[in-house]
Amino acid sequence: MIIHTQVLNQQQQLELLKCWNDVYPVNVKFEDLSKLNSYFDGLQHVEYFLLIDSSIPAIAFSFRFIRDGELWLAMLMPTSMQGKGYGSILLEELTENKEMISAWVVDHDQDLKSDGSPYVSPLQFYLKNGFVIQEGVRLELDTISAAKLVWRN
């Protein structure tokens, strides 16, 4: 089941914080809920998509938003939900009736997650689902290095 909402309740915010810190590289970890909320406050027209499967005790989070006049997405897929088609289901929902959507994607396997395990780049997943790398367009920060991907209808 996918829940589509523009506002997360307190419990959903806490689940999102936990998921973010579990699945993304440790360099982009949020210390607490106020830091996560500050990140979202900097985005426009945020829409959340929560994928819930009652047989798995985890929630996959995705969201799309406007940044600099462009539509973007981000996905957080717990390890227990990876490789089961959930990401593709979320992408179908996120791209439905859209002309174009962008994403920053870590395109290397040099980062670690907060538990010390390697962060595995989701680049191949996005390419398999129709995204294209925008050559020469990168996000290079002290905390993260990512390629810009674009999906077009």
C-alpha cells in the first residue's frame, strides 16, 4: 500500500529519520528530528509517498519536491525491502503524469552507512528504470558526491 501525503505525523517523521539514518551514507545523517525538518523546510511543494507492506516491519519513504523550479525525487528503501520491486513501484507512482523528474544519486561505493557497512550505490536501479545520467552535472559537497539523473516521459 502506498500512502500519499503532504504532511507527516510525528510517528512518520520519526520513522523517516530512522530510515534516513539507516540507509543513506553516514555523512548525510541527521542528528535529530529538528535537523531533518530543517532540511524539508528548505524544499517547496513536498509530497511524501510511504510504501507499507504488512509482511515487512519497515516503511519505504520517497518524496518529490520542487527545487530551483525543477521537480526532484528522493527514495529511502530499507535493506529488508530492497530487491523486491518496491522501488520500481514507488518510481511509477512518483513519475505518474510527470514530464520530467531529477534525482541526485551517489554513483560510487566509497561511502559507509551509520552501521559501518558499505553504502551501495543505487545508480544501476535508476538506470534500469529509465533515468539518464546528466553528463558533467554533479553535486560535490564535503558530505556527499552525486551525479544528476533525469527521467523523461
